[in-house]
Amino acid sequence: MKKSTSVNEDPVSKPAERKVSNKVGLRIVGIGASAGGLEALEQFFGNVPENSGLAYVVIQHLDPNHIGIMPELLQRATLMKVLQATDNLQVKPNHVYVIPPNKSMSVLNGHLFLFEPIELRGLRLPIDYFFRSLAADQHENSIGIILSGMGSDGSLGLKAIKEKNGIVAVQDPATAKFDGMPNSAVNAVVVDILAPANELPQKLIAFLKLSPAIVQKTEIDDKSKGNLEKIVILLRAQTGHDFSLYKKNTLFRRIERRMNVHQIGKISYYVRFLQENPKELEILFKELLIGVTNFFRDAVVWEKLKENVLPALLEEAPSGHVFRAWITGCSTGEEAYSLAIVFKETYEKVKKDKNFTLQIFATDIDNDAIEQGRKGIFSSNIVADVSPERLSQFFVKDENGFRVNTAIREMVVFAPHNVIKDPPFTKLDLLFCRNLLIYMENELQRKLMNLFHYALSVGGVMLLGSAENENSQNNIFSAIDAKLKIYRRSVSVSNTELIDFPSSFTRPMKKISESIKPVKVVDNIQTLADQLLLQRFAPASVLINPDGDILYITGRTGKYLEPSAGKANMNIYAMAREGLKTELPGAIRKAKQSSEPVKLHHLKIGSNGGTQIVDITLQQIEKPEAIKGNIIIVFADVADIPQSAKGKANKKSQNSTIREKELELELQRANEELHSTREEMQTTQEELKSTNEEMQSTNEELQSTNEELTTSKEEMQSLNEELQTVNIELQSKINDFMVANNDMKNLLNSTDIATLFLDKELNIRRFTDETTKLFKLRQTDIGRPFTDMVSELKYPEIANHAHEVLRMLVFKETEIITNDQRWFTVRIMPYRTYDDRIDGLVITFIDITKAKKLEAELNKTIVLLREHNLL
């Protein structure tokens, strides 16, 4: 909604008295397109004014093996000069530059530079590559436009342009022939202009007219400050986040951008617009967050971490230490996953019998970004930042792009968190706060430095952005590498307090004047007693997993377990002694089904030639979590049965009946059958394990095949885009040829001159309508020797003369009469191609009958005059 300017109120473009530079830098418009892009480009340039003052650089996906004719095609749609870019070419306003085939292009100081692409065909991202260089070179003067195309090329480049406060425009996906690239761009950034291709130029120029001029001094007047505070209040009420301590100029620039989008000239009108449109508050909130990130940003920083910083931390830490890291302002998680990958690589490189884990807390105030980060799915564009080795090791390819593997994903915990008002994570070894402080006032920066000092453990490492500095007081951080913004928390404890800071929920500690005497800590008596009991008095026991594999042994278990012959096997079913083997499987099965203890009484176990009576207790473990689901088996020896009991037993045995003996035999047979069944089950289990391993191997092969097919799909998609472009170019050429052919046909027919085109073998190639009056020709005769045609000409030497012209390359002209007394001048000439090759003959037949008749009458008149002596 466009508002008129009031006399009593200053427009937003003049919040204070500004000094405007007379020289406005050249603005370069980068345009990315792919499949269906030629049509969109023609619509775009067909509506660009001749003197817009902008320079346009077109990055189109082109077939590397095809000579492009894109400049010629675009030249027909615009009055601006269209050129194919060359190396070190200076960009000029009101010009269009087109990338050549099989090249990557970047811009530096307003000059275009060409590079040989190093990526494989199908994995090239020329639009992202150029947009990133455009953002780095032109900063806020950079403009990125995405038109029709498949895939997601250009999205990461638009993020870079957005970070530099440049302008982003996208063709409305509903109007694009292929909406892949436009949709990806809309999902990646907050788009400034979204419109059909033919409307983008007009809206872009209108946007630029409202954009502030280049300013040397940016001071905001009181009236604008008041309106700015109102917007901060509205944002806080809508989103719950307070931007009052953010840099005012940064806020103002972002607000001005949204005002330009809606064509609103005054900040007071924009305040009213926000009150009436809560959705605009959400968009403004997203605009203020920026949220630009990528994998391994600033490669030299990550190299420093991998080669020096992380190895030093691993060297100092004890085995089993859990490293804690906090990534503030993580956006969609690329930086958090980058840290996880680098930690894995470092750990594999330097580990020396030490076990370490890393827990990363990735936080941001943007809930949508957090949700996207949790998924761990990224577009194919990340190939520009992640090496092929890392892609194959830490990512899984799928139809949506790349997904981080489970090992990396489990290292990162994502959570919505406001570093300004929410409690911090503590006891940290690593803290990343990159490109967040630059948007905050100095007062808030100092408070965050104190907060980070509190959150980090002694010796913990803090990493800031390339444009940020550690501006704390009392030297609470020391520089590891000041150039790369890597700092270490000082060992000495500072007296800095978190004064009036929302994250500080604890009251300041009162200073205690008395000196505290150190107390000598002795070993815990309970721990010593527990160790003594385990070593000397606890019963023998084993801890097994649900499959029966022994995990831990307490006490002496040799009377109950023995190693099996053959290959070493630490499974309790294989190690159980005679008497225990038959009872143990059923008891373990019962223990798995219930949390109650399972007890076996008076088991007779064979032990080194003798027997031992044993009570066994089995129980499934519920706590702690680390060993939940495992089973503990406790062995307790039972004293020998008293002699009196033995006597009675022997007497009873002597008086046993035949029936009891039969029952004993049946029981023996049942035990043998059970033993045989158990062996069969074990054999079946081994076969199932083998089958499972084969299935896993097959699954891995299928997964590898799937990745290859996905890669092939991407390459085919890229090739399809290139073929689409080539096809459109060829269609355009065909149209041109058809027009030229029609023009030539009409030109030849309009001359009323019979013309015959022959190839080198004197076969008919083409003829005009007048030729059919001399030769009996039809369209089906094309390709036949012209000497076979019936002719009205009395010219038997025509074939010899044609061969002579082909041989001598000198035209021949002869006057010939026809059977019906018409006269023709027959001219035989060589047919020359554009590159000066002889490719046949052109024979013209010019009707000179009238001239011949006039000549005959003139001759008669002359003779008559001479007879009468009048001449």
C-alpha cells in the first residue's frame, strides 16, 4: 500500500540529516535460470528499460559441449547490448553479459572472471558460485534474481546476498515453466520481490527508487527513534523476543527494506501497517534474524580447529570425558553438524586408547530453523561446501538431497533458546557465537561476554565471527588466534558479575572476608567397604546381554562355567557346565519376560570330576539406563546334604520300584531329546545369523546402488536442463531459418526469373516456380539429376557446360531458344557457401523473348532503310 508524503512528517528515507554521495556505485543484477529459462529471460528483458542504469549478468545452465547462441537470442528481446562474457571483462551499465558454456564465473571489483569448472558434470552449481562472489564483491549493491529451472541452484547464493543486505527477487513459481529453483529460493530466504518474469523489472526499479541513497552518516532522529521503539514493542508482543539492544542502524535498514517491498514511504505508516497485519510482523522477525549459514564457513577456521585446538583439548582431557559444546544462533544447523564432523575426524586421527564423546547444544530463536536443523536434511547445493570424502562418510544421499548420518545427528541437540533472556548452558568446553554479536549494541556484547565466561569451563574455547571482537573487561579471555577470533577462557577466576542480566537467576555472592582453610578429603569409606565386599564376600555372578553374551564377571565362576573347545566363545550357553546347560535357557527366557527374580534351587553341576549343588538367581536389570535390559546371574553354593539324610535316601533308593526306574529312563530319554532339540535350535540360530549377515550385506549393496541411481538421476536432470536450453535455442534457430527460407522463396519468385539449384553431382536441390515452365519439374524430383528432366530448351550442351563451370569455376552465359520460339539467357554460376566452398551450381534462365523480338524488328527496319538509301 503506497502512502502519500505528509508535510508534517519526514519520510523514512530521511530519518536524519544525511550526506548523500554524488557518485552512486554500479549495481550488478545476477540472474540465474535453467530449464525454461530462455522464455523467462525474454519476458524479463522485454520489459527492462534501455537506460535502467543497471548491469545484468545471466547465469544459465548450458551444455558444456554445445556452442551457445544465448546472446543472439536475448539480443532480439532487448535494446541493451548483449555480450558473451570474457575473462577480466569490465561490467558496464545498460549491458547484458551471458556466461559462456563450460565455465564458472565470478566478479571482483566490477570485473568478470572465468574459471574452468572443477566439479563433475551434474554437480556444478554455477548460479550459487556467481551469487556468492557477487555478494562478497558488491555487498549491499548486489541483486540476485532466480527464474525458471529445476533443482535448487542459486538458493545458497541468495542467502549470501541477503546477508550482505542485497536485494533478492524470484519469479513467481506459479508462472515458471519449471518451479524447482523458484520454490527452493522462496523456502531459503525472505524474498523481497516475488512476481512473474515480465513484472520483475518494473518492481525492481520501483524498489531501487525507494531504497536509501548511499549515506556517509547514519544518525536517526528522535521521531524515527520513537517509531522504531514502537516496532520493537510490537515485535516483542508478537514473538516474545526483545530487539531493544540490537544496533539501531541494522534494525532501521531491515525495516526500510520491508517498507520498500510494500511501497510505504513513512515509518509511522509502517507502524500502523504492522498493527493491522500481524503476518508482516512475522516476516519482519524473519528478516531481522537473517539466518545465513553454510557448512565449514571460513575453511581456515575449521582447519585451525582440526589441526590445533581440538587435538589440544583431547590431549588434556581424561579418558571418558564428555565434551560439551554450545552453538548459539545455529540457524538450520550447518555449523553444529560441521563441528560434529570435524570432532569425529580429529578424534579418529589422534585417539590414543582414550574414549571421548561430544554433546553439541545447537540453539536459535527461530523455531522454523530449529525444526529444519533437527531433520538433518540439506539440499544438493552443499556439494559446494562439503568435500566428496565427507559427503560419502557423514551423509546419506536421498531424493531430497543429503541427510546427515545417524552418528553425526545423535551428537547434536537442537532447542529454541534466546541467548539474551534464557539461562545458558554451563560447563562447556566449546562455545560458538559467530556473526551474532555484530548486530548487538556494545552494552549487550559485554554482558554476553560475561555470560560466556560463566558458561565455559576453565580452559574452554570460544569462537567468534570474523567481524567480531572479544571486548570483555578484566582479561577474562586470552587469544589462541586473534586473527581467526579463537579465544580461551582464562584460568584465573574473575570477579565479574552478571549485573541486571536476564540469564542470571542467582543472587550475587557476598564477599567473605575470612580465609577458607583447605580441607583434606579422604577416600570415601563406603566406597572402600563396597570394594572389599565385592572382592572377598560377594557371590560369583555374571552379567549377560539378552543374547547370552557375557559382559562382566564377578568372583570365581570356574565351578559353573568353562571355556568351550574350539574357537573362543564368551556366550553363557556355550560355557555352562553339565547340569547347568539344560536348565539355564528356560530360566533366562523367564527372566526376559518379567522383572521379578527367577530362582533355581539345588542344581547338580558337574565340576572337575565331582559335583556341586548350587542355587541360581536370575534377574533382568531395569536401572541404570546404561545396562537396562541385561540379565544378572548369581551363583550360590549349597552345603552337602547331611549323612543322616543320605542314609535315608540310600534306603529309599534300594526300595525303589520298577515304575520309578522306568520313569528315570523316560526322563533320561526326554533330556537327551531336549539336548538334541537344543543343538538343532543352535544350528538354526547360526543359520539365521548367517542369513541376517547376508541380508545386511545385500541391504548395503542396495543402498549403494540407490546412491548411484540418485547421483545418475541428478546428472540426468542436469543434462535434461542443458538439453532443454539447447532445444529452445535450436527451435529459435529453426524459426529463424524458416523465416529466412520464406523470405528467400518470396524474393526469388518475385523476380520472375527461373532459377535452378544443383549440387556437385548436378542433382536438383531447389527450384523456383518459373523453372517449371521450362522443365517438367515437381517437388518429388528434388534429388534427381536435372539432365533426366524433359526441357523446352534447345540446349543439348547444358550438361557439358555445367561440368565445365564446376571445373573452371568461371560462370558461363548463353542465349538459347525454346521449342516454342522463346528466348532465354542461361547463366551457369558456381554455388558458393558462407565459408567460400563450392557446393554445386546455380542456373538462371532470364526470359529475353521481348528483347529478341525488338531486336528482329529493329534489324528489319535497318535493312528496309538501307534498301531505300535512307540510312
